[in-house]
Amino acid sequence: MLTTITNLSVRAEGLSTWQKIALSVLICSLSAALMDPLIGHLDLANIVMVFLLVVLFISVTLGRVGAVVAAVVSVLFFDVLFVPPRFSLAVENAQYVVTFAVMLITGLISGQMAVGLRDKERQALQREIRTRALYDTARKLAGAIAMAQVSEICQTFFRDELGVAAAILIADDGEIDFEAPRNQTPFPLERHLAQNALRSDKTIHNQAMANTRYASIYVPLKASAAIRGVLALSQFERSTVLNVDELSLAQALGALLAITIERLHYVEVANQADMDRISERLRATILSALSHDLKTPLTVIMGLAESLSRADATLSEPVLAVSGDIYANAVRLKTMVNNLLDIVRLEQGRMTLGLEWHSVEEVVGASIQYLGQSLARHTIRVRIAADLPLVEMDAILMERVFSNLLENAAKFSPPGSVIEIEATAKNGNALIRVCDRGPGFLPTDLDTAFERYNRGSLAHVQEGLGLGLSICQMIIKAHHGDIDLHNLPQGGACVQIVLQLGNAPQVPQET
């Protein structure tokens, strides 16, 4: 029975107002015709109950208009057809007037209550349908792997459920780039409203623009970490503006969209990190293999060049000059190769420190000897404090540090100038300074000098890969020390290294 009434109610929604009025009158007329033979067999009170039942039925099926018409018509039919004198509006007994009033009021109230219940049932059914649609949309968003899919799911939901056009505007660093291809919309926007919704984290609803093609609703897409963008809605295709419940539904989907966009963002970041890690691993493998394969031929070239310069037979000056250049360039190239190999090992954590107690003077001397003819055009002045104790260090790596610093000083300082190396003890630390008389560091280079492959503003003056200072910093940090750059007041660059002294063993005095 209830199912039949519900189906009739659904079918009656397509009727016009006049059709509902006519149908209400017809039903009341048929009811009165069916009860006419029962006069004399039923009390008038029972007939009133039947009319009230008809009013209730019409209210449930035909709505508020049918309820009012049925209540009035039922009172008239009861008065004219059933209350004596019949077929007249006159009433013999005044108590029937009260009956008419009670019947009319009861019919109207019951009709309105029935209509209200039907409306609530319809609203509950609509909410259930939209909730199911929102759940299905959430399931689809959970499986989305690209923003194009998210946009399509979003547009389909709002078109089918609310009858509005929708578009997602992605924000980066708190700003929306309206010119970006991903932020192009099928309807015009008020950009300042979109930015205000993004910055204020509040939904903006401009009802004055609801009848235009412009987006009139802007919902911020707030996720757990940040506001990821704005959802723009255009109501041009609707005959009415969104009500409170529909706007709440739009905000609920906006929250789902924000979570989805944030998830895709982190997926993209993770994928990019994986690609960077794979690329870095491949680069390190290539550099390691290349550097290792180049070390042997370079060592041979250096040995042959040095043998030519020390040959017993008297060689002409041009030959000696060429051999010296070959040796110097081979040393420079070997330093580059060693730097590449070292930085790969340091990054991969495969280089362990062989810490032992060493004399700073010996390590510096080994670096000077390794560079050999590369420092021939400069005067090297070494001043090691007599009270400087042994320092715990990896001698091979620290030799690399001093070699890089001395080679840089020789590159950028004029021939014949002095390169100074000073080492003193201060506050439990060893302070080692390598200074030259070159142009010094430019202010723009002081903050970026330790960056990898950064050759500075004077890169056009000398060759190099821009790895020397970066490797020096990594080695010094591995020793729990510090390295700093500055310029001397009289001109020239200076690099200062700070190493912890610790409890150095006593060196026995020679007798």
C-alpha cells in the first residue's frame, strides 16, 4: 500500500497546478458518490472520517495544492449532500457548523502535515542519493593517478548532481597561476575572488553573478598540509542558486578533492625523488668508472713527462718547456679525476676516514711536493707554529684538501706572487690558513663557492670543474671541522680551516 502511494506521489509531481486541482475535485466527487448509498446506514460522524481519509490521501499524493482543495471541497460535499437539509448550504442544526469548521481545520492541518512529511521524505531520499554519489566519487578519486582524471570526476559529479559547471584551480606557494594550462576553465573567472578564497580559507558565494557565465562560487581546497587550490563553480545552467545543503555538498567534495590533490602532489614528489636518486646513482657509477680508468694513463703521462725533464741527455729549452707543460697539465687533470672520484665516494658513504695522528707540516709538505711544477711560478711560504701538536686526521684526504687549495691559489694569483700557509693552535683547535695575492672572492661568490660545479664569477680565467672547494668542505666536515672563506684587507683570497686538536700523543724530543 505504501509503495503504491509513493509511486502515485512520484507520478503526480509532473502534473500542473490546474491538473492537481481538477484531480482533487474528481477524487472527492467519486468518494461522495460512493458514500451516497450509505446514507441511513452510517452516522454522519463516520462519513466525516471517510472524507478526512480522502483529504489525507490527496495530500500525500497531490501535495499542498491538492490538500487545500480537497479539504474545502470535502466540507462543501458533506454539507450539501449529507447534512440535512440535503442539496442545500443551509444547516438545520447549528452544531454542524462546528463540525464543518473542525472538519476543515482538521483536513487542512492533516493535509499540511502529510505534505510536510512527504517533502521530508523526498529530501531524505535526495540526500541519500547524493551521499551515495559522493561516496562513489570518493572511491573514484581514491583511484585517480593524474589531475586530468580528478578534473573529469569533479566535473561529472557537479554536472549530474547539482547541475553546475566546475573547474579546479591548482595553487603553488599560495598563488594561482591563471595562465597555466592546467588552470584553464570552460567559463570566465573573477580572479580576485579566487585569490581571496585561497588566502582567506573561506568559501566565497557571489549571488549577484549567479545568472552570468562567470563562476560565482569559490571553495578553497584545504588539505592537511596546505591549501592546494580553489574549486570554481558556475551556476549559469541552473534556474535557481544553490541552497545551503547543496553548498555543503560542494564543500564536502572540495575536501575530498583537496586530499586527492595533496596525495597526487606527494606521489609526484616521491616519483621525482626516485628518478633523481636513480639518475644520481647512474651518474656516480659513470663518474667512478671513468675516474678509475683515467688514473692509470695519467700516472704514466706524469712519469714520462717527469723523466724527460730529468733525462741525462741535454735537451733543448723548447723540449724542456713542453715536458714541463705536459707534467703540469697532467697533474691538473689527475687532480680533477681524483676530485670526481672523491666526491662520488663521499656521497655514497664509501670513503671511510683513516684517522691517525699526523703533523700538519708533513701533510702540507706532501701536497706541495705532489703539485711540483704547478707551483713553480709562485713562492710558497709555510709558517707552522712551533707549539702546534699533532692533529688526528686522514692524511691522504687532508693532502687532497691542501692540494686543491694550493692549486686554486696558483690559478688565480699572478706569477711570482706569494702563497702563504699558516698553522697555529688556538682554543683547542688547529687554525690553518691558505692565502694568496690574487683578486680574491667576489661578494657574489662567497655564499655559493662551496656549491658543486660552481666555478664562480672568475671561471673564464682558468679551467676547472668547480669541485675543489666542495670536496674540501665535505672532507673537513667529515673531520668534524669547519672551513671558511674571506678576503684579506690588503687583497687576495684566504681559506681558513679549523680542526679539533684533541689529546695528541707527545712527540719524543731528539737528543
